[in-house]
Amino acid sequence: MPSRRRRLSSLPSPPKRTPTFVYVVLALLCLGGLYVSKQNLVKHISGTVVDAYTGQPLAGVTLDLTNDTALAKTAGISLNDRASTDNEGKFDFPKATDNYSLTAQLNNYRKAEVKQSSALSTDVKLVPSILRGQIKDQNGNGIASAYVTLGDLSVETAADGSYSFSNPPESGTINAHAAGFRRGTAQYSRTVRADVTLQPFQVKAVYLDPADIATPGNLNNFLNSITNTGITAVIVDLKDESGKVLYDSKLPLAQTLLAGNDKRIPSLAALLKTLQDHKLYTIGRIVCFKDPVMTDIKPDWTLKSRSTGKPWADAGGYNWINPYKRDSWDYYLGLAEEAGKAGFDEIQFDTLHFPVLGKLDDIDYQLQDGRTSNASTRQDTINAFLKAARDKLSPLGVYTSVNVLGSALIENDDLGIGMSVTAMAPNVDYISPLIYPVEWQDGAFGIPKPTENPYELVRQSMLSAQSQLKERVAQVRPWLQDFSRGDIKYDETKVRDEIRAIEEFQQKGGSGWILYNPNSKYTVSALNVR
């Protein structure tokens, strides 16, 4: 028996079974730990969206949350979520990861993006994307069709003088100009509104003969003669009817066309400084298309005769550039831009039309694709040129004007030369009709002798302009006569009557007038009419 007990005692003990509840507890602990771990990955973030300039809270802002991809997967939450701000500009996202990004969007504000790590509170500042304002006169009335620039941006004002720029810099300078007003500016910084008030300005101009600029001493004599007369502006020829360029242009094409010393402006910069020192508004006149010198240099731009194939000449023997040849425009616009950058306040285009005298039926306009030269194509061409000029000059703060025949004020067509004041009006700041009484036939406007009654002729001309241009009548700034011709003598009384008619019509406002004497010899005693 003892030996049996020893054998039995050497057998292994049966294993003890782990109770089931232990496994259950362990599983629950693992699940609980995993749950707690996931919960620790989920954050509740909140914040406020405000205007970057004013600090005011913004309601209705749309916010998009993007969670960290790996953390969102581990935490079992959405990668993306969306919310919006309440009336106090507040927002919150109850399910976010440690690393996340937010984008915020609201109309009239720039989109903002914020990236955060372990931040439970995020404030967002939105920068306004619209700068608004109004261009107004001294009485607070909005000025329609004013030209507004901000750096490289430019717009025209609406009927109430309002304007807006999208995505402007946070600070800058607003420049504005409008016909009948001086240029104006306004500085702004971190704001959504910038208004500019323009002061009225009436151009009372006289033409300055190039010879008086080129001849030593004559310019000073001229300036002394108009001192204390009320003259506010001077017109200077930059390119005349001969085709010659009268200033030291740097344009390659103009270099071959510089006038001789008897007419050339010695230094454009010096001339401008002198005129500006006398507080004179400066207008540079450029003659287009009637260009007998350029036709020799650019025969492909030249109007041709149908009958001979040679350059066509008008009744005066002058050759013309073909207005339909748009390549030629770059030359005239280049001169205008150069003068504007040099400091001229305004560029005035002259002879900006198709030929008016001569054998017009003999002109070959060399139009392609079956096009013909008619009132529609002529007007479209002239108006496209003016628009191109304004688009180039207005951002420089330079005004544009165009001279027209006096008869354009009483005709409803284009005079056969593309000259329609109603069509031109939207594309220029000033329209300047030549209302010289000596040019009108007896009976014009029902006036027996217009040359003997300049007051009534000028008044009737302006009334006609008003009927054609209606609300744009303030842009009419006529040329008046201060010269005699043959037996027709113009003295103080007649010149004064012309000016008086304009100023009474414009009620001491409006766009003013231009006085012409080919030799710059003016009837000073007739000026400064009150």
C-alpha cells in the first residue's frame, strides 16, 4: 500500500479553470480604455469671427472644419464638418481633432483659412473684399461718370456717383476726376468706404502759338499779358496740321517728324513747369489723320485715290491717314500718353474725323470682307478711337477732349465724316465745338448776320448743344473767336459778348470756354467777364 500511494502522489494536479467573468471584465476594461482613448482624441472647439478692420462680430459666416485624417479615423469622427456663426459671431464644433484647419467665408469678405494644433478656441478675422465710396461735388451731390482709379484698378461712377473696387489693398489712394471739376484724391486705410469731394473748375482757356514758345521772351510776354484776366488754362500744340511733332518726343516714329527750331518747344518739361508755376491748367492739342508728313513715311496707312492708286489729297492738297487703319492709332495714342505722363492735364484731339473737302468719292478706304465706308462704320471708328484714348489716359488722371465743327451741333447725322456729338459724348470729358461767328452764313439760327451778333449766335449754339446732349451739356466747352478776318473786325465788345453768352448760359458754372487767336494776341480788356 505505501508504494501505491507514492505513485499516485507523483501524478500532476488538474488545471484550474479561469472564471468566465474575469474575461468579461478584461474585455470591458479594454473596450473602456479604447473608448476613453477615442474620447481623448475628440475636442470641442469654439471661437468668434470678427471684421478685421472694426473688430465687430460677424453673423452668418460659413465655416468649414477639416480634421486630421488619421486622428479622425482613429476617433471615429467625420473628416469634415460645417457650422455658421450666430448673431454674436460665435461658432463651435463639438467633434474636432487636435490638428485641424478652418476656412471662413462671407459675402463681401475675403476667404480666410486658419490651421491649428491642440487649440480649443480659435478666433478668425475676415478682411473686407469690397471698397465702396462716392464721388461728390461741394454740395454733397453724387457725380455721375466720374473716373476713379486705385493703383492699376479703374472704374466709372454710377448715376449717383457711387463706385466700388473688389479686393482692394488694405490702404491706398483713391484718385478721381470728372468734367467740370478739378482732380481729387482721398487716402484710406483699413476701411470699407472712401469718399472723394471734387471742387468745381471752369476752364477759361487761350491758345498759345508754338512760335511764342520757341521764341525767347515771347512766352513771358504772353504769360504777363494774361495775368489777372481770369484765364485758367492754356492750349499748346503738340502735333499740328502739317504733321510735325512740336516737342521733344521720345517715340521712335515721332523722332523723324520733329519740327524745326522756329516752332519746336525747346523743352516740354520746362514749359510745363512754367505754366504750372502760373497755376495754369494745361491742354495738349494733337491733330490726327490729316497728316501729310506721316503719309510719306507710312504709305500703307495712307488714303489712296481710286482713280490713280496714288495718295489721295483733299481740296487743300493735304494727304490723309486712313482712319480705318487701326495700326495708325498707336502713333497718335502714343503721343497722347507720352504728353499725359509728362504732366499735361488734358489731351485734346483735333481733326479726328474723315476727310471733309475734296473728291470724296475718289477715296479708296481699302476695307476688307465686304465692308463699306458709311455713317455707321465711320462713327464706330471715331468713337472706338476716343474710347481707346480715354482708356489709356484716364488711369493717368488725364482728361480727354475732342474738337468738332460748329455745324455738328445742329445736324443729326455724322456730317459724312464720322462726327456725331451724341455718339462721341460717352467717350470724352469735353466736346469743343468751333463756334466762330465768322464761319457761319447769314441766316444761321435765324440770325440775319451772325458775325454782327456773336452773343445770339453763341447762345443759340449752346441751346442746340443742350438739345442734342441733354444731361451731358456740362461737357460742352466751345472755341470762341478773338481774331478778325477781312472786313470783319472783332473788338472788345464782340469778344466780350461771346464770353458773356457762354457764362450766362452756364450760369457761372459749366465747363467754360476756349478763346482762339492764331498769334496769341488776345483782347485782354474783354476777359474776366462777370
